[in-house]
Amino acid sequence: MTGIPRDGLAQVAMTGRSNVGKSTLLNALCRSKIARTSAAPGKTRLANIYRVVVEGGGPGKWGLYLVDLPGYGYARGGADAAEELRAVAEAYFLGARDSGLGARTSGSGPAAIERSEPRTPSLESRHALLLVDSRHPGLKADIQAAHWLDAMGVDFHVVATKIDKLSRTERARNMKALELTLGKPPLPVSAADGEGLDLLWKTIASLARTGRA
């Protein structure tokens, strides 16, 4: 928690299942290989925070933090490692040490959080992009993650990755299924060919500038 910036800049965290492409998408957004990627899931073990300065989307330059959180659904090292990764994401969003947030947790998945006391809003502007694999709509782990973010009061948008791997018919079907199961219209993107990245940047800019899109 001591490493999380508290300078008032908006923070947009990328969360999602392991191997959904969080680090790859971050690199594509920044047009630079700043985040490590791996073919093996579970590579990201910490909350990696990147300060980004952007030109465009309004007058002058503006900044924000993009946060690459550990993925859920897989962890090398078994249950203990899974619990450790869950705790990293939970600590980032709840800020339990400093913000007076009350929570009781159990288990090792994103759904393993229950309200126990009224929550005090965080002073930082923190938002989330819930990344889901567009090829696999309706996965239990993704539904649990959406409920988990809702339970913590985190403002989040759904981003459907790897859209380039679907046919037009599959896209229409899967986007509809994702909206039905997650309760939000997904934004389809492809880190491979850049599809949807401009619109995703506009969404991020809206979050950073106004606090809510």
C-alpha cells in the first residue's frame, strides 16, 4: 500500500483473468513495451503502476496512472499463491490500511468479499477496466469479478479482448452475451491490430478528466 501514488491523479486499473491480455493491452495503449508479457498465465504477481502523460483528448497534456493488477483464476504455487494475488488486488481497491474500509474476506477468488461495515469513499479517483476474453463470454470467474467490483463500489468498464479472433457473427453473439451476463456493454478491442484502442483511450480520458464516464 505504501507504493500506491496519492497525488490526486486518476488511476485506471486493469483487472481480469490470467492470460486475458492485460499487460499486452497496456503495451498497445502506450505504444511501448513497458509491461512484461508471457505466454504462461500468472506472470504478473504485483500491482504494477505506470504514470502516463498524454497529449491529445483536450487542451495541453494530462496524466494518469495505468495499473496492471495480478490476474485471477490461476496462480503458480497453489492455494497460498492464489490467496496472495487476491490480497494484492483487494488491497489496491480497498486501501484497507488507510481508508477505514470494513470488509471480511474468505476464499481465493474475486467473489470472496462481503460487506461488513459502511465504506468510506476513497480520496483517490480509482476506476477499473474489467478485461474479459471475447471468445469466452459468461465465464463464472468473470461474473464473480464483476460482482466483486460492484461490492467494493468500484467504477468499472468491461473490455472484451482478442476481438480479432472472432468472425463478425461470433462478435455480435458474444458481445450480446457479455452484456447480458456482466450488466454492461463491452468495448471490443484487439491489441494485435489496434481495433478499438482509440475508443478505449477516449473512455480512459473521460474517467481521468471527469471521474466517471
